[in-house]
Amino acid sequence: MMNHPPPPRRRSEPRFGFSFIVFFAIFLCFVGGASASLYELFTRTSGAQQSWLLLCGAPVVLVIVLFIIIFNMYARFGKPLQSMFNAIDSVAEGNLAARVPEHNSDMFSELFKRFNKMVADLERSDKQRRNLTADIAHELRTPLHIIQGNLEGVLDGVYQPTPDHINNTLDETKLLARLVEDLQTLSLAETGQLPLHSTRFLLADLTADLTSSFSAQASSQGVELTSSHADPNQEVTADYDRLNQVLSNLISNALRHTSRGGKISIETEPISGGERSARIRVTDTGSGIPADDLPFIFDRFWRGDKSRTGRTHSGLGLAISKQLILAHKGSIEVESEMGNGTSFTIEL
């Protein structure tokens, strides 16, 4: 059973506003009483009542005006900042659900929006970290159980150490090795520590290698795999092997979700202006991705198969692909429609 952290203790709201009002009311009564006493004293010894009324009443008026100004400043500055400080203290105690009401202050609304966005990002990252731990445990558990069961069966005499059983066990160890390697690649890419060996090459050469590698598989599945180039002589500077890894993953995914008679195309074109000069698009006519899943397809261990029955892939391919493209200072986007296929667009 997963141990959840204890809920953060509720903080008692400081009552600075109420204490200030009580103090100011007492001070006002003192000043008013003193002014009234002085007025009574001076009018008995002098006939100039109006002059003394003005002189003794001025402090009361001044205090009232100051009270209005200070209260207004507290309402505009003190109270919103007090809410901000309370939210900061809550976040420091581990309560990432804390938010600052954005409508409490027009002056600080932009500050509160950015603070709330920052805390929301922290909360999402914390949730992803917890999910990652659970996903890794899930992915490791099955192959380890299979390896353990096969070895125990051989030792107990239930299974004979035939080549089939040995090969099954070896396949599971390869799956574990691939999962660990993918996790290492993803971790290095996310932290910016993945070494890239950039060279200058033709995009046409890269797509030719890809179509050659997947042509046999596409032909056996009855899928047409094509490539086209707006400029056959277009060159890019990138890590050839890593870019090949990204596109291979996209084509492999497309082949898994494209039925017989479908098409997969790889298109390249130059980009005029801006920092990026090349666009690569991988498009298929497959089953498509549900709109609700599109925001999450680049997350770790995301799979369209929620039951996770397919075990030949770790669910890290698209997450690695995105990080490899980001390491090249590029971008990758996806568009999809159920029943009409999917299109991945890479800009370098």
C-alpha cells in the first residue's frame, strides 16, 4: 500500500486587519476625548469658541482622514500580500494545492496568476514523478516475474531447459535491458547531458535509409511507405543517429496503427525565415489518436493500449523522441483525427 504524506496542517489566518482596526478605534477615542476636554477647558476661559473648536477638532479630522487612507492602502496592498504570504507558507509546508485568489487585487492579479501557474506546474511535476515511480515498478514487475518463474520452473524440474524456455527468458532480459537503456537516454536528454554528434547531411539520405529499413515490414503488412522532398539537396546539421532514432520510432508507431491498404509518407521541406530551416512530417492513414489522449502522448509510459497488453514496447518512445528533438533546439507537434490518421511534424 502506498504511503501518502500527512496532509499539511491548517494555518490560522493572522488577524492583522482586525487588530489594526481595534487599535485605531481606541486611538481615535483617545484623540477625540483629548480634543473635547481641551475644547471644554479653553472655551471656559475664552469666548472664541469657533477658533478653539477648529483647533481642537483638527486632530480628530486628521486622524479620520489618515484612518481612511491607511485602511484603503491595507485593502489594496496589505490584504492581497497577506494572502500571497499565506500561500507561500503553505507551499513551503508541502501543500502544492495552495492558490492565491486572483480576483482579490487588480494591482497584483498578474503576480498572482504567475504564482498560481508556477505552483500548478510544481504540482503537476510532483504528480508525474509519483506516476513515473509507479509506472517503472509496473514495467519491471512483469519481466522479472517471468524470468523468476522460468528459472524456478527449470530448477524444480517443471520445465526442461530447452532452447524455447531459455530463449523466452533471454527475451525478457533483453526487454529489461532496453527499458533501462531507454530510461537512461530519457533522463540524460531531459537534463541536457545527452551527447550529440552533429554532422552535416542530406535529408534525402536519411529518408532513403528509413524507407529501406522499413520497406520489408510495410510490404508484409500491405502498407505503402513513401518519401518526398520539396528540395532534394536540402541539408541539416544534426545528430544523424538520434534523428534516425526519432523518425524510426514514428514510422514504427505508424505501422502498428495503420491497417492493410493504408499509407505512410515522409515529407521534408525547407522553412524560410526564423531560426529553423527544415521541416519533416510523418503522416499515416491509420486509426488516429483520441482527442483526449493527444496532450499526453509525449508523457513517459503513455500508451494507447490502456490495458498494457502489448509488451514489445516500453511506452517511452515518444517521450524520448520529444526530448531528442528538444536537444536539437527543435520542436515536434502532432495532429490526429480518429479514423483519418496522424501527422507528426518536426522542425529543426
